[in-house]
Amino acid sequence: GSTNAILRGFKSLTQTNQALFVVDGIPYDNTNQSRNGYDLGNAASDINPDDIESVSVLKGAGASALYGSRGANGVILITTKKGHRQKGLGVSASFGVTVGTPDKSTLPTYQTMYGEGYGSASAGSSLESPATGSAADGFFYYGKALGDPTQTTHLIAQTNFDAATGPAYDPSLQVFNWDAFAPGDPNYGKTTAWKPAAHHNPTDFFVTPVTTNTNIMVDGGSDKGTFKIAYSRADNKDYMPNSSNTKNLLDMNATYNINDKVSVFGTLNYSDNSGIGRYLYSYTGTTSPMTDFRQWWPTNVDIKAQKADYFRNTAINNTWNWQPNAYGVNAGNLVQAPAYHDNLYWDRYQNFETDSRTRYLGFAGLNYKITPYLNFMGRVSMDYYDQSYERKNNVGSQTVSFYEKYLETYHETNYDLLLNFDKNLTSDLNLKALLGTNVRQDYLSSTDASTSGGLVVPGLYALSNSFKTAPAPTEVLDRKEVDGIFAGATLGWRELITLDGTIRRDKSSTLPDNNNTYYYPSVSANFIFSKLLSQMSWLSYGKVWANYAEVGNDADFYQTSTTFLAGTSFSGVPNYGFQSQHNNPDLKPERNKAYEGGLEASFLNSRLGFTAVYYHSKQINQITPISVSTATGYNTYVVNAGAVQNSGVELSVNLTPVKTRDFSWTMTVNWTDPKNKVLALYNGQPSLAIAKLQNSIQLVGEVGKPYGIIRGTDYVYANGKRVITDDGYYKLASNSLSDIGSIQPKWYGGINNTVTYKNWALGFLVDVKKGGQLYSLDMDYGSSSGLYPRTAGYNDKGQPVRAPLSQGGGIVLKGVLSDGKTPNTTRIDESDINTGNYTFSSAYGEADKEFVYDAGYVKLREVTLNYTFPQSFVDKQKVFKGIDVSLAGRNLWIIHKNVPYADPEQGQASGNASIGFQNGAYPTMRTFAAIVKFKF
């Protein structure tokens, strides 16, 4: 799935905030590939983790300025493994298997007092006998069983509703449940006891996830050059049925020394990535099992029965959510028609997506050592991939059947020339300098086509199988070029003081001619003061530094000219129309001005050390689409406006409490308090909607507040307490877009421990996030459908909450009357959602604020145990040069969280709008891995 690689906060209001990935000096595309609510992951997932030698993170603008406009969000530098000079060949292999189990604290807990139904709703005229629709009848429908007029009238569950606001469970009642209308089910045409199903928990739906990894690497080299070839394969069977992913990765690199002055080098990385049944989040015609489980799941539905019914006859969508016309009418001639939800397994095996991506990353270059202190390098690189995506929805589903096919080709080509200078000017003074140029060319071509009006032949997924004439495909061609020139110089004196300066000039084709050239300067200074204090034996190392830099972003494709969009032609006549966005011919690049300073020191032979950093950045001239009146003919207008500021302190402490010949314990503690503020927006407006989400929730940038304010409905307060009306209900604020939360955390922290004893090594990592908030659509919708214990149980009188007031039911809402002092004592009826006697959720009397939760957490993120076989044992085998065995666990324990039934880190795919909103959150998986590595 997708990840957010955000370094030092959100800087751009609407453009990407993801860090730039660079592999062996080559930019590596990390675009989020998600489409139509399916999480297809980030493109950087093509990187082979077994081939990574090291990772460096450039968080500040001073370190990333030379990477040009894409370095504005920081850079993640990855260096892959290379060949080594050695006698013979070096061969290594590793084999691993990972299994998982869901963390039950991230799965819903249901109330089991009430079953499927929607209060006293009437089934309508499609039943042989009308429903009575009164509270006294328990909210069941009445009808003749399976259309047989000789039978007596029976109770029929309200299976056309997906809520658990129906009748109270009573095993003495015999009811036609959902399975009574499922052909082939053992209970077809039969009544069963009205009680919760034995297998109604999501854990009965999941399968055991298993991942296997195989990696083989061969390398070698001599004074003439080196080479490496590595192959990896990963097979991942996910915990969702019919969900898997397979990766084949081939990595090759080589160097060759033509003579003492000239050498050539090259790399080719190949990846083949294919998936099926990826996670679905948003409401896009079909619903995911997790939105079912979290928002619309009555507990009279047996998950294992759903599975059995599907596999008995895969041609029938034996749902738990039948339309009323599926009941016993027309002399037993049932009509299968799902109301809102398909059979869970029909969804997974009939309505799913498939995707594949084939990718090549390669470069070739030449090094020429002109003099001992002057070196020239020329390099050409390309990052290229083709990918396809297919979305399928079969005939018989709740939504209209369809087939969609999306094809995309992407490539980025970079041409680099670099001249490096490195010479000692005097015995105390060293100068390093560089001069270079870079030309980057981006190309993206895509075609998106789909059927219309459904499929003619069930199960035949082809564009030609369209019931209606398929619309013309959507075709996109994006091209871009950025030409860069850069230079830098580093002056070092006695390895004591270092002064560094860089400048880069970029010229981008996505900006207008008069504003398409821009410069990025940076300056920095380092002082290693421990060199002057060598007599202080307790001080091992000490350094202080400071830097200033300017970086930024250019515009996205085609934002300077407003053009026509081509539609489906009519009788051979072309059809063109305006696009919904008015572009801007006067755009300027975004600019980020940043500075930072830090202190690093270690003591007692490096047994104790720390690093402290303060950073501050301000990104101005934000390229932002703002909403305008549709009377203009457009929905948005692209402008330069707005400023966002980020600042904070980063602290890291390294400690070795114990160190002997055979035993050591090292600890690293990290802490940071990122502070974010929106300083200004276009034309003085107070806020900008970053995302408009389900249930009218908005994520906004608001002047004077952190990026990512959550907006929705709120309560009216008096003296900090909720105001209750005279009739006992909450009083809601008139503003439906009140500020109800912020995604910005107060601080992050982590503790990493490593304990070694002889050949054993044990490591464990604890992650902490303090503050930040999220809105849970799952808890809001799930409350409206009566799923959660908060909507049921017993009141202060010991009576069922949903019992009528006449039977002692109902609740007293906590709060005060309008005077702000008098506690509320009025009891309200919660017995029938259909008559308004139900207050749970923002749909029925609560505010969105009710479902905003603290997103902080404390997690045992990882535990590893490694054993290296003694060399004496390895030598006796006469086959291996080394053997390592490792055990690892990930996401083992959420020690503390405040979000009910979900992981606070779960969002919707990735991107600016993915944080602070939960919809159909997937459970966190505890994973356990065993890996064995051999060296030959």
C-alpha cells in the first residue's frame, strides 16, 4: 500500500509534499498510483530492499538545494550494493517467510443486542402482507413464507436495510433471516432463531497472510573493474481473500577501468510488479469489506455462511442485503437483487482490480580523471515503466456492471555532465568544487477506457462487451523539460572549519517564458570545535553548524494555458469543451526559504552523544487552484498565493550504558516537535479547502493555524460543557463547517535499543506520536447504523438503552442547560430510529466533533533477533563463508492509542488529503518473519 514520505512537515498547500527518492544518484519516481479509490501503492515500492546498501535522509533545504525544484521536500538517498574486488566470485543468498495476524485492537467490536433492520420501516407493497410498522411488533416484516399461500404469516428480517437498528435478539423467535432467501443455503426457505451469528467478526473473513522472499546475489571484481548481479522474488498473499502481489526484481551494475584515467560504469534495474485485489477505500460504486465491517454490518450475518453460499454457486450473488422483492412473493419465484451490499466473497472474486507494472531504471556513464585533482563525469539515465490497471464489476452486482482499462507509459530521462575539483591549496587549506549541468525530460502517456450501461455477457471483461456505445477513451499526453546548471564550492581549513556554497539555475517548461528561470542558492558553515579541545579526554567529538538555502517547486503539467478538452464525437463532428480549471499564464515558481543550525557532540569515547537541530522554513508563492463561482464557466483558478511556515527542534541522543568484550547495549532516542502554520492565502481569504471528504468533512488550510484543520459540525458549549436543549438533545452550532480538529501532532519520538551478546543481537524499536487528530467516518456511520456498543447496552437504570421510555429505556445526555450551570436531567427515547428516537451519529443528533479522536500512539514497532553462526562452525562445513539467521516482528503491540477499533496511522492511500480522515480503515497486521542468509 501507499506511504507518506513527509520530511519536516507539509510545505505546499496543494502540490506534492513527498520527499524525492534518489537511487545511486538517479531520481526515482515515487508517484502515488492509486485510482478510483483503490490503493495501488507508491512507485518507489519497486525498489528492491535486499539490494539497498545504505539510506541517507536529507531533511533540510541546505542539503538538497543541488537537486533543484524537486529537492524542496527533502531527499531520500539510496545507495545500492556494488561489486567488490575479490578472489573468485562472491555469492550470497537469503530466504525468508513472513506470516501475519490482525491486531484485534484495530478491528471493530459490535453490540450484539440488536439485529438487522431500520426501526419501524415498512417493506412496502412488494410483500404479500404489509408490515405493521409499529414498535410493538419488534420491527419485523410480515409475509407468507416463500410465497406459499398455504403457510401462515411469518416474521421476516428487514434484510433490505444494512443497519443494526432492528429488533432486539430473541432466540425464542423464529425468523426468515437473510439466508432463507439464498438459493443453495441450508436455511433456504427455513426460519431460524433470531440471534447473533456465530461467525460475525471480521477475523472470520481474513485469511492468513504469507510472504516469501528469495534473494540471490553474485559479485566479483579485479583491478580492471567490478560487477554485481542480484535477483529477488517476493510472493505476497494478503489477509484479504483473493488479494496477492508478486514482484520479480533483477539488479545489475558494473564498472570497467579502460586505463588509469578513464573508466565506464552502468546499472540496469528491472522490476515486474503485479497485483490483484488491492485495498479499496472510497465510495466508488462498490464498497470494500472494511466499510461494510465498520459502517454497515448487522451481527445476524454469518461470514462463513456468506463464504459457503458464494462458493456453492459463483453465478449467484447470495448477499445478506436482499431487496424487498426477494422475499416470498410470486409463488416462490425469488428475484435475487442486492439492496446496498454484495456478498462479501462476490465482492472479492467478482468485483476487483488487477494491476501490473514493468519498470527499468538504468544509466551509463564515463569518468575521466583529467588530473589528480580534476575529474569529469558524463552520464545518461532513464527511469521507464509501463503499467496497466483493470477494474471489474460483474453482472449481478448491486451496482451496474462495468469494465475499465487504464494503460500508462512513463519515463524520465536525465543527461548529466559534472566537473569535480579537489585539491589542497596549502597544507591547511583544501578546496572542493563542482560545476555541472542537468537536462531532465519527463514523458507521461495514458489511455483510460470503460464500458457504458453494463456488460452484455457476464464475466467477459472486454471493452467490446459494452451494453451501450462506449464513450471515447480519455487520452493524456504530458511532457516536461527542466534544464539545470549548478555549481558548488567547499573550503576546508585544517579539518576544523568548513564553508560551503552552492547555486543552481533551473529553467522549466511548465512555467511561462517570462518566469521560467529561477535560482537556488545555499550557504553553510561547520566548525568542529573538538579539534581545539583535544586535551579534554572526555570530549570525543564536537561540531556546530548553520546553513541557509532557497529551493522550490515549479508548476504541474499544463497550468499556464487554458485549453479545450476533446469529448466523444457526434456523427463525425468533433466535440470540444472548456476544462473546469482556468490556468494562469503569469505563474511563478514556488519558493522555500529555509535555515537551520545544529550542535553535535559525543563524550566518553563516544559512549554518550547527542545532536540538536533547529530548523525554520517558509514556502511562498504557492501554486494553488482556488475555487471560483461556476458562473465564470470554471470551478477553479490557478494562482500564486499563500505561504506556509515550518519550524521545529530535532533532538537525538546516543547512549551505550553497557559495553564489555562479549556484551553491549546501545540506545538511540529521537524527539522532534514540528510546528506548522499557514501564514497567508490568496487575496486575504481566511481559509482554503485542501480536500472535501465524505459526509461534508473538509480538510483546510486556515491562516494563523496549522496546515490540515478538520472542519465539520460541532456542539454549542457553555463553560466548556455541551449545551443541552430543554427537550434533552444536544444543541448544535449553526456553522456546519466549524473547526473541530487538526492533523498537526505536538511531537514525535522514538527509542531504539540494540543488545548484543557474543553472536546474538536483539533489537527493539518503540515509536511515539503525541497529539494530532483525525475524524472517523467509520465511527460516525457505524454509530448511525447501530453497530457499536456505544449505541446499545444498558442505561443508568439497568434497562436496555434502546427500550422505550415506558419500559425504563433511554438515556440522559451529559451536558448543561443554556444557563451553563444546570446539569441536564431530561431522558430521551432511543427506541426507534425511524420515528426520530435515535441520537447516535452526526445524521441523528450528534456532531461530527463527536467522532474526532486524538491520533497519538505508543507502539512497539519492531523487534529483531539475529544469530551469526561462529566462523569455526562455518569453516567446518566447507561450503559456506557465513550463515545468519534472523527473526523479526513488526507492529507487535499498540501500547497506547485513543482511536477506537482502528490504528491511528490508517488513512486513505497517500497524499495531502490522506491524513486526518478514516474511512473503511484496514486492520494493522502483526507480522513475524524468519530469514536465513548464506554467503558462499
